[in-house]
Amino acid sequence: MMLNITTLNYAAADFYQQLDDVLAWEASIDGDIAKIVADILKDVKQRGNAAVLEYTNKFDRMSLTDASEFELDKSQLRQALESIDSEQRKALETAALRIRNYAERQKMESWSFTEDDGTVLGQSVTAMDRAGLYVPGGKAAYPSSVLMNAIPAKVAGVPELIMVVPTPDGEANALVLAAAAIAGVDRVFTIGGAQAVAALAYGTETIPKVDKITGPGNSFVATAKRMVFGVVGIDMIAGPSEILVVCDGKTDPDWIAMDLFSQAEHDEEAQSILVSPDEDFIEQVKQSIERLLEEMPRKEIIKKSLEDRAAIISVADMEQAIEVANHIAPEHLELSIEDAEQWATKIRHAGAIFMGRYTAEALGDYCAGPNHVLPTSGTARFSSPLGVYDFQKRTSLISCSAKGASELGKTASILARGEGLTAHAQSAEYRIKK
């Protein structure tokens, strides 16, 4: 099987145009999907439980008669935890501990300072009251996403975490429920799709309205999250998964090939890019790709992803490689090179940086500790990984002394009258000492 993977050379006159063509991904909303989702959102908002019940029975092939059947009892989560084998439980608990330890260091704290005239300025940090976590169900079961979304919310101090997970044909995934038990999820509802997003955004008779919705989903879920943004907060509009590997040619080419596969196997639109200054090594990686691909259970998905969206880029040196990396602003960046920590200081845009030959991106997906919910499609230029801070709010604090109010009032008065806002000016002027 000879793969047709795009190859680029930094030396080409139109290199960056070629690169941007490879990177291009149109996140446009499918018109048909948008119409379906908009109708579902409106219906759930108006009819609540009745609408969610109808859609769940229809799309998940269920025969529920009452909305009370949506919710799983906490004992069912504990039973799921007890039912998985000891190795799986240990892996989940180890991952949870590492994610929690990392998250604890992200907590923002309230602060204030007092000026000479007694005016106090500061910032109060508080948690959201309630967060919603969407978790794919059925065949696409991701217990790691439960941990990555739920634990930061709990560390932030969110009192109530609501999880929704579809159970098509009544099939619940034990690992997902076990992860919910370990992460401290408060309530679990067995619903999915746009109707679940609507229920979380608007609330129903039994499903509480949340302040923010996080977690991955299909195109219907992603479109629904986009449409309810503003009613509730969302984590991000995520594009296809991506990895950029920068390698100096001294890592085992089989390792690099498999690292590229690790993203390509997500779906056909996922993107895997290799950048190297070593032409011989690039050829070795190509050979590894051809050989190892035959062994992969998701071979066809990987093949299409690599042929449609992957790239192998030749550069002259590491300086050029870093320049290319900053231009791409990848979700996952592997620096499989000597002195990786030093070169990492030159990276300005990346969701997560994996430093050194032994740090596979896959470790970050599951158990390294930092969050695996990362900005995609170049949004790392202005966006950050999901973290505790996404579940905390900042409130400004202002307390003026009489002297402070008098002095600030003079400035406010001038600026307010300059804007033609007389009431503003007079409100401040009342407090100016005559």
C-alpha cells in the first residue's frame, strides 16, 4: 500500500501558501444539521422533558415512558466501578490522581490591595454554581474525557456537576460510569445529542439548567453547543484532532510513525504533520508508516486521514522547524529532539508541548496530568487548554474611602461630561468634598 502523503519543503518560494492550503479546515455548519438542531433546541426549550423523552426514544432506540428513567442512581455508578477489572480501576484512579494534582495548581485565588487614601481594589474568585459535562456514549466511549472535564470543575469548587451520556439501545459503558464515580460527578442523565445540550442549557422539569457545558460530541452536539453559547458558557468549538511532530532524526522512526497514527486514527479529518531537517530520516518514517499501517485495526481511517490532511515538511534546521511550528499553532506539539526543554521556550503557540523522545502525545491524552481538551485549528494563538480557570469566575472589588471617592470623582466627572453623560458626572460629583 503506497500512501500519497503531501510533502513540502521550506525552501519553496510559496511554502507558506502550500502549508496554509494543507492546514485549511472549514468549520462551516452543515445547513441541514443546523436546521435540525435549531428545531430540537426550540422544542426542548418549549416542552422540556416531553421533548427530550421523544428524541431519546427516537435517536437512541429506547422505549422510556417517563423522564425519571433518565437519571442513574449513584449506586449504579458505584456498581459500575466495582464491575470493571482491577487493572482498569487502577488505571482510572492513577489518571484521576495525576489530573487532580495538576489541577490543584491551577486554582486562582482572590486578592486585594489598599491604596494610600484607603481605597480598596481587588478581585473575588468564585466557582460556577453548576456545570454540565457531555460524554459520548455507545461505541464512542471516552472515560478519559470524563476525568479531564469533571476533575477540574470539582477542583474549582463547582458544587454540582451534571453529566449527560447517551445509552443507545440501553447500553451503558461501565468504564464511563466508573470514571464518573471516581471524578465525583453529582448527577448522571442517560441522554445525548442536541436534545441533551438543550436540556442542560435551558433546563427541564427534571434536568437542571447549568452555567457551562463542556465535553466532546458529534456534529449535532457541536452545532448545538455553538447555538446555545450566550445562554450558557461552552468550553470551545473544537475542530479535528491534530499533532505536529518536530524530530531531529534521532528518534526511532517507528515511534514517530505511530505518534502520527495516534491522531490520524481519531477520524478522517484528523491532521498529522512531521517536520524534520533530516531527509534520510523522513524516508525512514515513510517506510515505517507503510509497514506499520497494515497492523492497525483502524487502518482505513488512518490511511484516509494521512492522504487527505497529513504533511511531511523538510526544513534546513531547527530554527526553521520552530518557525513552522509557531505558524501552525498545533493542538499537540511533540518536540522529539535534543534539548527539547530549551527549544520549547521558543514556542509561542501550541495547545500542549510534549518534550523529549519519550514523551508520546498519547500519555497526555490519558494520564500525564495536564488537560487533553486543547485548542485546535490554529486557535492556540489565542486560546488555552481546558482547566480549573474555566470553571471559576472573576468579580472586581471596589471600595472607596471618602478621600478616594473625592479624588476619583474629579477624574470621573471630567470624563463623563466629555461623553455627554451628565448623570454619571453628577453621581461622582456628589461625593467630591467641597
